[in-house]
Amino acid sequence: MRIVRLFLGVFILWTITGCGSARKAVAPNSADNESLEAAQSSINGGLSAVSAKDIIKAIKDKNTGAISALNGKIKATLTQKDQEQSVPLTFRMVRGKGIWLSALFGVAKAMITPKEVSFYSSVNNLYFVGTFAELSDYIGVQVDYDMLERLFLGESLLPLKPGKTSATYVDDQYRLVPERMSTLFSWWLDINPTAYTLTRASLSDSQGRGSVSMVYADYASIAGVWLPGTLSLTAQSQNTSLALDLEFKQWEPNKPLSFPYKIPSGLNRIQLAKKAPLSHE
């Protein structure tokens, strides 16, 4: 079952972070204000104040190239309930079109496009196919394909917009937080003050349904874009807790890629139980 658990681990971690950009933003409540004030109190006085606008610009200026396609190898290690399992993966991605993963010489594969998420394991005789609408119903919030692309590329899962983001200095890092909190989630991310790369990020559901934290390290410049060498994710929900460590190897940018994918016949489909939507009050 390790392949199924791995793909489900990626799926769970990704869907927990599904915070749709279409949600209405509101003024921070008292708890949000306390969080922002706590972050402000942690500012290091030895570093001159830098605006969020300047930080966002520096991040863009740091990446002089562009990634339209990316392929390589990933060592994925999933830890859940004191059990650790590692699987080597082959990774391919074309921005805006699809993400393809293969394990055990193609015995298990995953294919994610802007409209659909799918994976199968011939070893376990299981497969899953779902639309983003189905995933949104399952987790109670809108999910977005772009978030998964950003996850692999070491980018903020949510777009950074000057004028809507505040900057503080916490634990020797620039911390970016939204000036207006969402009704459904809270988030922050830390930026290395010299390299301007993403080092840490956190997303949490405002109703306590789940949270995910991300730690990036070992960046290297690939085609003029700084990409992470490792990514550690930790997800918690009301019913489960898991950690997923990804080690990226042999990155090759901007090459023509194909996505060979066909679910074998005779497998059993995984069904998602629909969850009640979150309250918007």
C-alpha cells in the first residue's frame, strides 16, 4: 500500500492547502489582530524596515529566467503514525498544462491537470479520478491547480500582491502576512532576507479543520530561476497527521515533455465522501 499512501499523502497535503482566491476577504478579527501584533513585536530592530512591495519586487528580480517545463527525480518520504515509507518518483511538469508523477517503473502514476486529479496503483488495484469541483466539495474550500505548481517551484501558494501584504522581521527572516484576513484561512510565509527565496510558510483553516506547514532549503539556480532542493511538509487535520519530505534531483528545465498516462482496466475506484461546506459567517 505504500504507493497509494504516498499519492494520498500528496493529495491530502495539497487539498489541505486549498484556499481559493475567490473567497471574500474581511477585516481581521481580534484574534487576527493579536497574531499580527505578536509578529510586529518580533521585528528585529537591527534591520532597517523594508516594505512588502520592495520584498515582492526583489523576489521577482532575483529570478531572471523563466520555467515553462520541468522534469527530474524526487525522493519522497511519507511519515504517518510512526511509519516511514520512501518511494522514488519521476516528475514532469508543463506550466499551466499538467503535472505527471510515476513510481516503480510506471506501476503507479499520477496525472494532475487544471481540470482533473487522477492516480492509480496497479499493485494495490486502486485508482482515483476527480474534478476540482469534487475536491472542493470534499474539503469544503475551493482548490486550485496553480497552487500545486507553486508548491513544487518554491513560490507562494497564494499570489503576493503589493498593497495587500504587510512585512515584518521574525527569526531573521522577512515575514509576509496579508493585511486583510480571509474568512476561511490564515497564512504567512518567510523570505530569506539576502537570497529572497521562500524558506517557510504556513496555512491554517480558520475553523480548525486543518493546517499545513512548509520548509524549503538547498536552493539552486536552474535556467535563471531559484528552485528548492528539498521541501518538507507537515499537515494536520482533525483526523490525521502526516509529514512528507521531498528531495528534488536532476532538474532539467524547458525541454519537450510527454505525459504517458492510461488507467489500466479492472482497478477499483476510490470514492471521496462529500463533506459539508464551511460556514461563511
